Amino acid sequence: MKATSQVESLEHGIFRQDLKKVPYSSALVLAYQSLGVVYGDLSTSPLYVYKTTFSGKLSLHEDDEEIYGVLSFIFWTVTLVALFKYILIVITANDNGEGGTFALYSLLCRHAKLSILPNQQDMDEKLCAYGIEGSAETWQSSFMVSFFEKHPKFCKGLLIFVLLGTSMAVGDGVFTPAISVLSAVSGVKIKFTGLHENYIVIISCVILVGLFSLQHHGTQKVAFIFAPIVTAWLLCIGSIGIYNIIKWNPCIYQALSPVYMVKFLRSTGIEGWVSLGGVVLSITGVEAMFADLGHFSAMSIKIAFTFLVYPCLVLAYLGEAAFLSRHHEDIQRSFYKAIPEPIFWPVFIVATLAAVIGSQAVISATFSIVSQCSALNYFPPVKIIHTSSTIHGQIYIPEVNWMLMSICLAVTIGLRDTNMIGHAYGLAVSSVMFVTTCLTAMVMIIVWKQNIATMVMFLVFFGSVELLYLSSALYKIPEGGWIPLVLSVIFMAIMYIWNYGTLKKYQFDVENKVSMNRILSLGPSLGMVRVPGIGLVYTNLVTGVPAVFGHFVTNLPAFHQVVLFICVKSVQVPYVCEKERFLISRVGPKEYSMFRCIIRYGYKDVLHENYDFENKLVYEIIQFVEREDQDDMEALNSPPLNLTYIDHHEEKIVRSIQDFHVGVSGKENLEGSLKEESLLILKARESGVAHILGHSYAQAKKSSSILRKFAINVVYTFLSKNFREHDVALSLPHTSLLEVGMIYYV
């Protein structure tokens, strides 16, 4: 029963911080499951780290100082960044159990009043997931909040900084499948030395096409095999590492001393610094570990990494370094050369499967990122499909999937070399980690109310480490590092222009909304014939009457008996529970029969595809009408209204009043139980529901600059026409949909 209730909670978007309080037995189960979803990318890093690090002019000498230095850098990078920074610090800076760049930004926006959504209300702060109450304000947090309030340009700069990190995170979804699959498949050349490189690329492309083609099935159907494969992979590389240490160099543990890092940089100079762009690949996947936090609990992530992933990775890197210390000539194929001959093919198969699983995890994380961006108005509406009936976060976005596949194939075919792909990958990884460090430092001051000394130590220590890797990766821009820069610029431009155009349209709506004085002057009939039925007018406004309704009043002679202004909006929390989703209010006097309904979704919520929206809306309106005249004490003492409707399985439409059952204090008579206005609403529902949607076209004003005209008239218009329309995104029935065309001059 507990498992069932937990599933139901996830289905309805109950907040994920509840998962933090799971017992230890459940945490162990979640830790095991997280291996297949979270750690696939991180665990496959040994396939290409040493190969990419020594791909430049860095040469090996007889004293093995370079190998010891690189191993020391890898060990301390995994320990400091992955273990100390992410597992101990960053993972606790989550937004109601959700991780990732946008989750950190949303957390900051709530506490620092950096509203990234245009139609926010004070009522939104009363959501139980909002949670800005905490310790008392410090002078540091007050100063930072007031600084952003007084300098809006810095708010915009912070937004661009976050978009950069998000764009680089999406780049991970391109480079991870390419480098992981290509590195795994290239191991076959160890046994077939005469195999041409073209065949390696073709096999890799076939696997990649198969990987992306299976995305629409979701991870649920194959999830039960993911964790065992990654577990087997980690145990394999850990065991092989122990074997190589014992056989080739038992003294390799001496390289764990940080002294070897200093010796390495001193002896190799600029070439050693440049090679650090390969070392950073040892922590690929740590950002995905944070972004996928919502699927599990922080405790389960910590258990899996600390007790299995971290030890196995350290042993794998130690073992490969021990092998390299005796086989300098095998530096470009050291991973597969270090595998004992009898178990080569089993390890090769497990490596290929682990590479596919690691790619799957990053692709799923990319879907989640794009879904968040779309909910927060930073990406055009996309088709979001739930691939699991039990796990809320498992989604599939067709447009993004095929876009990723096309770019991934282009990178694989165009570069054909894991070293060049590694250069591009290193830049994307180091950029995202630096953005996360900066945002976490801000969370320390604004949210955690830490003193500035703690924040400065965190920022300087981890920021300097990541800037060292970032500078090394930037040096390799001509050797493949330009690819993530181009992709991030394109993706940033799309997100920024879409958000800019959406905000401008909202400002136009606010400036041109119909005044209540005009509505009141029209009288209860609104100056026209009121016909039976309910009219749902969709708008982005949370106050006032939208311009589309004024357009309707001016041009059409009739309107519906009951008018509802519907605002479907996102709020700055991951999830909104069902009981807090609807906000109902009345527009004008009672005789006008006009209402406003604000429907709130979190940025991780997804509109239900088969949601019985019309009946739910009528139910909420009647509940509001029945309790409207009661004060708080009367509402508390009055008997609960038990209003339900019959759920027709073949067709979820209430066609008559008889479909509703009402019981108040034992009464079962419908007419005697409800107010007259409620009965009128039910009769109007029986007559039908019409959906009125503004089909707006944005155009830049003639006085606008050339850059603004290009952004609005070309880019924004192109995105509006080629992505999902709002009626499709809201799943509105086309048989009762009426679109009102308007041109917005912004």
C-alpha cells in the first residue's frame, strides 16, 4: 500500500522533497536503481580520459612522471569536484528535490525576487512548495537582494549566464552519446587491427540511430536491466584495476600525492596545462547526477557514489596508469589493452552496453532541461510525452530527440575522432560546472544565509579549479572546442529571443487590456446577446479583461451565458499539487456570470494528455460559487460539499445535469442542494463549451532597430510557426475551438 501511495503521489506531482525522508532500506533500493539512470555517463569516463589527455604533444618519459602527474590530477579532480563539491555541497542546494541549473536559478528567483515569469502573484508565494521561510536575513543576503533590485541589468546578465550553462548542458546530450559509443566500439580494433576507421564510424552511427529511435518507448521498459549492467561494469573496471596494479606497478598509489601535480606542471609547462582539458573528462556526468536528482533522493545518490562508483573509478584509473607505466606505446588504446585476454570480449560487450546506458541518461536529462525551459517561457512549446505511468519525470520530446540525433551523427561523422570530440566535450563540461559553482555560491548567501567568508572560500577554491580546466579547454577551440560554442550560441539565441518575444507580447496584453469600467458600462448582457453555453477565453493575464475579449465584443453580436477567463501559467516551483492548482475569482458583479480561473503548474509539471479539463473546471467553479458568500468561520463550520460527476469511460464529457451527484448534510436532491447560479452553470455546461484562443502575430514596431526587427519578425515568427501552437499544447478540442486573430506590435 505504501508503494502504491508513493506512485500515486509521483503521478500527481507531489513534491519530491518527501523522497528525502525515505527509510534507509528504501534509500538502498533507490541507490541501486540510480546506478542505471544517473551514473552511466560518469562510469564510462575511463574509456577515453587517458587517451584524450595524451592526444596532444605531451610525451612520456622513462621516469613516468607524466603518468603519475595525470593520475594525481584525475584522482584529486574526482575527489574534490565530484565527491566534495557535488555530493557533499551542491546536491543539498536543490529546489524541493529537483536539481540542475534552472532549479538553482528558480530557487534564487524565489528568495531574491528575481521574477523570471511575467504573470506572478503574491498568492503564488503561499504554495507549500514555495518555501522561502527560513533563518533570519543577514546583512550579506539583504545586500545581495537589494543589489539585484537596484540594478536590473545584473539580473539580465545573470539570466544570460544561466542560459549559457543550460546551453552547454544541452551540448552534453550531443557529445556524450558520440564519444561514449565511438570509444566503446573502437575497442574492436584491438582484435581486428586491419579494420578501417570508416567501419568503426558506421557501426557507431548504427548504434546511435538505434539508441535515438528507441527513445519513444521510454526508459521504463528497459530500466530493470540498466542498474545490473552499470553495476557489472563498475565491478569489472574496479577488478581489472586491482589486477593491473598488482601485476604492473604496485607502487602506483604514490601518485595520489598532490606533489605529483606540481611536478607535472613544472616539467611539462604549457603542454601539461593544455592536456588538462582531457583530465576534466574524468568528471563528465557529475552535472547529470545533479540534474537527475528529482528521480531519486539525495541520500540514495550519495550512497551509490560514495560506496561503489567512487572506489571503482579510482581503482580503474590507478590500474590503467599502472599498465601505462609499463606500456608507453599503448597510450592511445590503453583501456582495452589493459584488459586481460580471457575476459576481453565480455568486457567489450559490457562497455558498449554501459556507453549506451550513459548516453540514455544524458539524453533523458536533456529532455528534462528543455521541458523546464519551455515551462518557464525560454523555449517554444514542444510535444511532451510521458513514457512511464509511474515515474513522473520520464518524458520524451520528439523534436528534441531527432535534433539531438542529427547533430550527434554530424559530430560523429564529421570529427571521426574521440580526441577531437573530447576537446569539445571538455569545454561543455567545464562551462556547466563553473556556472553551477557560481549559482551555488549565490545560494549560500541568499538562501542558506551563510556568511560571506564561507561563500568566498567555496567560490575561490572550486572556481579556481574549474577555471583552470576551462582555460585549458578554451585553448583547444580550434581543435573541436568551437562546436559547443556554436551550439550554445544558437541555443542561447533561441531561448533569449523566445523569452524576449513572449515578454513583449505579455506587455502588449497588459497595456491593451479592456478596463473594468468599460465592461460595467455594457451592463449584464455585455452589450450583446448572451447565448447558452460556457465560453472559455484563454489569456496570459491574471488581472483585467484581455484584449482578445474586447476584440470579440467589438466584432461579434453574441457571447456565452457564462464567461471564464482562463490563465494557464507556470510558477517558480518544481511541482504544484492538485489541491493548489486552481485559483477561482469573480470578474464583475454576480449577474454578469464572469469568472477568472488561474491554473498553476510547476516547471517540472507536464499538462496531462488525457486530463478531464472541462469537468474539473466546472467542478471548481461550482465549488467557488457555493462557498463564495461564506466567511472563514462559516466555511469552517459548514458541512463539506460533496460534488462529484460520473466518469464516462468511453467519452469523458458531462452532457447533462444528471451526470453530477451532490450531497450536503445527507441531502441528495440536486436542485435543493445547489444555489441557483450553480444550476445555471450546470445547464450552461449541458449546452456546450467553447474555447476562445487568441491567435496572435508579433511584429516589431516601425521605429524598432534592425536587430529587434530581425529578432521579432524573423526568428520569433519562425519559431512560432514551426513549433507547437498553443491549442495543441493545451490539448484543446478542435471541434469547439475558436481562434481570434490579432497582431501585436511590440
